[in-house]
Amino acid sequence: MLHEIDDMQVISECRDDIACGENEEEDKFKEECGVFGIFMNNPDEEYDAANTAFYGLYALQHRGQESAGIAVSDGHKIQLHKGMGLVTQVIKTPQLKELKGNIAIGHVRYSTTGGSSLVNTQPLVFHYLNGMVGLAHNGNLVNTVELRKRLATYGSVFQTTTDTEVVANLLARYSQDVMEDALAKCMIDMKGAFALVIMTEDRLVGVRDQMGIRPLCLGSLNGSYVLASESSALDTVGARFVRDVNPGEIVVIDKDGVRSQQVINSPRKAHCIFEYIYFARPDSTLDGINVYQARREMGRQLARECDIEADMVISVPDSGTAAALGYAEEAGLPFEEGLMKNRYVGRTFIQPTQKIRELGVRLKLNAVEEVVGGKRVIMVDDSIVRGTTSKKIVQMLREAGATEVHMAVASPPTKYPCYYGIDTSRREELIASTMAQGEIEKFIEADSLHYISMEGMFNALKTGEQNFCAACFSGSYPIKIDV
Ligand code: SF4
């Protein structure tokens, strides 16, 4: 059953009892969120705004598996359905049928700020002076505490612990202005990373922080307009990529079309480099760079920087595959599928027993004895975070008969946490922040360990270091962090 929103209430009928994300051994940085929005000029029964948002979110599922939600406007009111779980677990046909309207926004979430619970799911929908607003946010503000305090002195109350609610309150604070002007004021106040899709009863708005840390792009679909975290979501719903939303820009879409306001012109851009390394889908193009090509080029560059005698290159699927192909190409070695991934392993939400937990990485990956047996193997992965998974995979390859296992990593050592919307573990959990390369090599029990250099990584991306945030490697944060 759907719910109409009477006040700033979080509405959902979905499960709040599932312990999300505790059942798998994850040894990767985790993207926080994916956002999607559509303004449809001519919705039809078969394929309306809610359905399009559903498939858009489905394409963005890799960006967040803990909760999902869709809000839809029919021009008079906004309806919302959201809950804990994967898109297909939360939003089913009966809900889609009830979500009637021509404007929709959607959100998938992996929690960082605010923790994992129903009350923190998105979109947020609330009433303000000029009507109703729906809000979906990808990123993380770094001045939430200060803004929360300031808003509280004006009488704001908060029912969630997310920075998205801070944005909502900020917007309400400027409600005497028209939406675009209120948002422009919010953008000046908000420090940090944000890609927002916002809806009122009659318009869809996209906003990106002044350095463009988190991605957001605009597409068109038979006279309608779409906003999405990644271009692959546009492809999935049949939309044509128009352009990226510029850092510091507000894009407004209504019945008159698209208009833009460049609120802040920052000379410094800081696109998250980890999107190209791991987070984004390889078939996405973000800020002019195709993710697959970038990963393949990083693999080539890595091969140029390494000098390893081996029989074959394998990848840790899937995120290491494009780099492994590039590596093999450059090194003149065969690329083989030495590790197979169980393609049906996702977040199952089944509480594992200790015995199952111990199986760990084996639930996901299996070494192919017939491929790696008796061979010297170069194993390419996109990154090492805590090193525990790498260690198990090296072990697995040796048990399958590999005579040597060399690990080549298509990103530099990850030493620093992210404050811009990525769950990176605490600094002391990042193996490269506490161990030197030789110690990590010993820890994971590889015959050798190699990382791409910072310079090599930037060269592979070809657009200049000044356009990226690479703080998790360098510790140089483009937006000041008070820690
Ligand atoms: S610190 Fe790392 S993960 Fe965070 S935005 Fe910067 S590059 Fe991306």
C-alpha cells in the first residue's frame, strides 16, 4: 500500500528487520548511492515515470544495495514508496501501478552517514511553504554538524541522522524564494560532495556540487528528460545521453523544457577517481571518460610499470577484468579466466552461520585448476582495501596449483579514508596506511605485489590531475575536512 505524505514523515511498508551488509565479506570501498530522475511529457500506461525510474534504479543497483525508493508526482501531490533491500525486493508491480504521475525520482543507498535503517532511506519527501518536495542525494556534506546547529537555532527539528535531511531543512529555510533561487542559496551553504535530484509537484531539478565530485548526467527520451548518476542508466531506459550536469550547476526540467543556472564557477574540479577504478559500471561514461577504456588503459600503464615473468594474466572478476585485459595486451601475455565468479551472488540478506562466513570469498569466486595449475600467474585487481580478500584469493590460486602468484593492482595504495560519500573503512583498517608495500606482499602471501603509480594513473585518464579527487591515495582533500 502507498502512503500520501501529510508531514515530514518517512513512509514505507518495507522491511526494517533485515541486517543489511553484514553477511558478506566485503573488502572494497563502497559507493554510497545512486540517483535517478525523469520528467515525462507524455507518459503512457505501459511505460510511465515510475516504471522508467524503476529500471533506471535497477541499472544503478551496484551503487547501493541497502535501500531503494521512488517518489512520483502527478502534478498535485507526491507519492512515495521506499524500503530496505534491493530495488526488486522493495518495489514490485502493485506499488508501481499505484505510483501514478509524470515526474519521478529514485534512489538506491548504501549507508555511510546516518547508518543503515529505514528512517534514513531516500527519497525524502516533505511539505514546505510552496508545496511538496522530493529529494534524493548522492554524496556527503562535510559541514553537516555546523549546518545542523545553525538550522536548529532557527527551530528546525530532525528525525533522521542523514545529511540529506539537513539539505531538506536548508531548502525549507529559503522557501520564500522560488525553488531555483532557494537551491542556489543552499549550494553556497553546503560544503562537500552532492549530486541531488529534486522534484516538486511540477518540476525536476538536478544539482551538482561545485567540484563535481559525484557524477550526474542528463539524457533525453522521446521529448522527456532524465537525470542519472551514470550514463549506463540512461542507456538502460532507452534515453540518449545529452551531457553531464556541470559542477556548480542547477538544471531545471519542466513542461517548457530544460533550463540551467551556473551558480558557482570553481576553477578546481574534483571528479572522484575511484568511480573510474571501481564504483561505476564499465559501460558508463562519466565527465567525458568511458570507464571501461579508463580501466583498460590503467591496466596497460600498470604493465608498463611492472616487470614480471609469468605465463598468463588473470583478473579478479568483474572489477579487475578491464585492467587485466589491458595488462595482458601490453605485456604480450595471454589473458585467461583463472577465477570464476558466481554471477548470482548478491546481497542475499540471509544471516550466515559462522561456518558459512568462513567460506568467505569461496562463495563468490572459484579458481579454475585446469587454467592456473602449474602456471605462473599475474592476478590483476582494481584495488586493495584491507587485504583480507586478496590473501584468500592468492591462497585459493595456490591450492588450485598455480606455481607463482603475482598481484598487480590498477590503483595506487589506498591509505586515506573518504569523506565525500564513500564508505572506505577507518584509516587503520586500510592495509596500506599501516603497512609498507613489502609487508602487504608478505601479508597476502603473493610472490610479488605491484601498484600503478599516481602519475601512471593520472596519465591513463588523460585529462589532467587537477580534474580529479584522489584523496584516498594522496591524503590531499580538495575540500577541507575538519577531523
Ligand atoms: S577520497 Fe577517494 S573515494 Fe573519496 S571522492 Fe576522493 S577519490 Fe573518490
